[in-house]
Amino acid sequence: MSARAAPRPGTASFDRPAEYRPSREDAITIRGDIWRRLLDLTTSIASDQDVVADLIADHLRMAVRYPFATQVLDRVSGLADLTPNRRAALGDALRSALQFDGDTLPEQTRQAVEATEVTVLGGPGVLDRIPAILSTPVWHFDELYTGEPPPVLVDSADVLLAAGNLRRIQVALRQPEADEQTMYAFALALGRRAGTGLVAPLLERPTLPSSAFTGLLRGLAERAPDSADAHLRAWLAAGSLVEVLAAVPYLPATMERAGMAVKANERARAGASLAVASIASPSAAGSTRCRQRLSPTWSTRS
């Protein structure tokens, strides 16, 4: 019995059907239908909107290369309830599309990408975009990020300071969905540029998120070292030991700052020892109450 001859490349057999390869027009139609269905999920109650937004952001740069790009961009511009994180992801995808494909896109598509970017980032002004900017990982602004704030964060800090609205600065520094490294770099730029009188109320009590107050204090320490040290001494005196220990490693090293860190560490360890001792050796009254709860036969005669 002779062996079955192998089918020639590109031909079908019962064991291996011919591979279906759609034409270019069919492929574009299929992709357009996939995008329509994906965007329909943005209005579905049953779908996870974070997952849907991530999928759109991951593939949006490719979508602008197809003839149906304007329809996709129109739908993206109309997305509702965009959180800062979703705005940041979509804005990052559109910024990449303009950066890498802007010169090859049709003029109408390029203008639609720019208009959609303005919409998803929250508006044309820097103040409108700050929530989305602070939610974007810092290395998306600068692939060679080495600790210096990228220009977009420096410009954002300058615009925010020029507005002179302390309340708005506090809101920006307390943004819940901010990327930690981006927030640190942004606060660093603020601390370097803000007047001491503006920074003082923000650092009077270390209630800002850690990345915000460490960046702000580092920027202040570079411009006004004595003022930064005064804040550390005030925190130490007020018992804000964790904040002192968190801030000192980010500051230029000095003997005084090292001494404050040692004092904060000693006080924190002493406080922890007292807490453990109080748990291990409860008062007599406390012991009696514990026995009452634990022993069902306990009585006043025992």
C-alpha cells in the first residue's frame, strides 16, 4: 500500500482544508465590525468598563490607520464617565498615533485625532488636562526618565502656579488615581518653583499622599534648605514619625537630617515596644474582664 502523497502547498485536502485569506477589503470590513462591537460594549451595563477602555486604548493607534478611523474617533470622543486613568490611557494612545503616524495620516484623520485627544484629556487647557496627565506613567512622557520632571510636568506646574489657586493645587496633589512616580516628579517641579509662602500651607501637616509631599519637600529643599528642615523639625515635634522617615531619604543628605531620621526611628521603636508591652501585660481590671468573658463558670466567689 503506497503512502498518501502530501498535498501541494496552497491546495486543500480532507485532512487540511485550504487556509482562508480574506481580501484587503474584506479584512477592513471585518476589523471595522470588530471595532463597532467593541465600542458598543462601552454602553453595556454588563461589561467591565475598565477592561473595555483598556482594550480600546491598546488598539486605538492601529485603528486610526484604517478608512473607518473617523467613525471610531467619533465614538471615542463621545465616551462618557471617563475616569482620569481612562483619559490618560486613551490620550497616551492618541499621542502615540500622532507621534509615530502623524506624517502619514490623511489630513482629515490627523485633525480628528488631535480633536479627540483634546476631548478625552478633558479640554484644551493644561489645567483641564492635569488629572489625565498625573494618571499617565512618567516614562510615557520621557522614555529616558532619570528623575528630572519631563517638560509636560514642568509646564503643568508653571500653569498651575500662575493661576495662584491654592485649593486647586491641593486638589491636584491629592488626586486619587495619580501615578506615584508622575506625582512625585510633578510635586518636585512645584516645590522648585513655588514660593515658600505657597508651599508652607501644603507642608504644615504631612497629610498629602506620600509621593506628593516627598516631591514637594525635595523641591523646597533644593531651593530653600532651611525651610525644608524647619518642616521636618515641626513634624518630628508633632509626632509625625513615619512621615519624617519617609521624607528624609529623598532629600540631599545632611548631618541634621540624618539626626532627625535617627530620632524619629528611636521614637517609633520605643512607641512600638510600649504598645507590645501593654498588650502582653494588661491591667488587673482588664485581666479580670478577660476571665469573665472566657470562663463560663466564673463567679464573684472564684
